[in-house]
Amino acid sequence: MNVFITKQVPQKGLDLLQEAGIAYTIAGNTLSQEALIAELKDYDALLSAGFVKADATLLEACRHLKVLSLFSVGYDNVDLATATSLGIPVGNTPGVLSRATADTAFLLMLAVSRKAFYNYHKILDGKWQEFEPVADLGIELDGKTLGIFGLGKIGYEMAKKCRAAFDMPVIYHNRRQNPEAEKELGARYVSFEELLAQSDVLSVHANFSPQTKELFNKDAFEKMKRNAIFVNTARGGLHQEEDLKAALESGAIWGAGLDVTNPEPMSPANPLLKMPNVCVLPHIGSATVETRDAMAVMAAKNVIAGLNGERLPTIVNAEVYG
């Protein structure tokens, strides 16, 4: 049994594969879909790290695969219906990156509130001058209302941090209510319209889907508070980037913190990078040693289970088992 891995992953996952007697090959560079399909003809499993479009074309051509293991929580790049029809189980890595991603959302919220990235670049550009009482003022977060769109595991961790650090009341909008968050954090369920209108910080933690694609657009930003901070650490496709830029320029909202962009990667010429009240990171939400190790272990366990004909520990398309 052997597995093809699209990018280097932490050694802890590779050690597990080796202990299970599974050979692996790691791609030396990013492959086109055509080249990847050609490679996969000699492999029993695919461990996909980074963005690989596992659409019907790839899956039909690689119907011999016994398992597709994703080095991510998100699976919007996989045609699940086709994978299921072909009997290919798909696994992901949920849960283990919740705290690290929430840390990133918290970092962005705080950095935006004090224009941290912009002021840092003022030093690099030799523009740190004498004290000016009204220059480059930020806003404080104590007691401000935190709105969460998608209060799952990551959103819960973000809400917990904001409650503890700044005593921020929490409101949220989900497909379903979250009784645990309501009990433990005093979170209050609101409609999407109320979330937009009442949030001082609106942090996005939802899955990307056709229903959520560019949900945060001109219409949504115009319904938010003028002092609101928009934070997205989920998927760039959840916000419309030109509309976000226009909302910031017009003062419809106060600031934005992004770990994901639309499109991705972001062009270094993007005007958002020059705005004082915007902080952008290059999709590093899960980028800690501890989290990436845990993701590698989980992805490897999915590969091992799939190749042994066992149910994947974290299965996305459970219906593949009938």
C-alpha cells in the first residue's frame, strides 16, 4: 500500500504511516491536475495538503483510490457526491486547529483595533515622528459586542477568549443554536440582520458553501456599525473583497482583519494592504507546531484506516459506508 502526499507534512504523520507499513511519496513541487492524475495511477491513497481541486475529473480518473485524506478542516475543494458514488471515503482534520485559528482571529481583532500593522510600517518607513495627540488613534474593545457568524468549535474558542479578555457580550448566528455557548458564555442567538446591526466586532467562522459565498458584501457591510471591525479567518470566499475595500474607504465599517482573502493568495499591490485600519495575514490560522503536528497525525490515521478497509476516524462523506 502506498500514498501520494502533495506537500511536505510534519514528521509525526509520516512516522505513523511508516509504522503502519505504508510507503509514501511527497511531491517535489506543485502539480497541475493533469500531472497529479498521472502520478496517482500508481498509488492507493492521496493525502492532500494545500489546495488540490478534487473535482469529478480527478476523482473519475482516480477511482482506484481507497481514501482521500485532507490536511485541512475545509473540504469545499472536493466533489463529495462524486467521491461517494465512486466509493472513495474522504477524511479531514476537524477540532485540532480550533484554538490556533481562534488565536489568529483574536490577534487580528486586537491588531486592527490599534492599527498595529500600519504603525509598525511607519517605523520601517522612517515616519515615526514626534508625539501627536490625535494621530493614528485606535479603539478599545472592553465591553464591545462580539458577533460570531458560525459558532462552532473555532467560533466558541474565539468567543471564550473575548469574554475573558475584554468582557465582550457575545451574539451569534448559526444554522442551529448552540446551547453550550449560551450556557457557558451567555451567547445570544440572533438573526443575520441583527448580527450585522449589533456587532462591534464581527468574526466569521463558518464553512464555505454556495449559500455563504460572498455573503459579506456591499449590502451586508452597509448594515454594520460604522465603528465595526470585520474579521475573517474562515474562507476568503465568504466576503466580497472589492465591496470590503469600498466599505472601508467610505467609512461604512471601521476596520478589517483577514487571514483569508478573495482571491488567495492576495496580490502585494492590493490596496487593502496600505490601509491603516486593515491587518492581513497569509492564511496562517493553523500554523503552530502543535496544531500542524496534530493535523498530520489525524490525516495519517485517516489514510491508515482507509487502506485497511476501516471507517475513517474523521469521515466527511459518511454515506460512503451505506
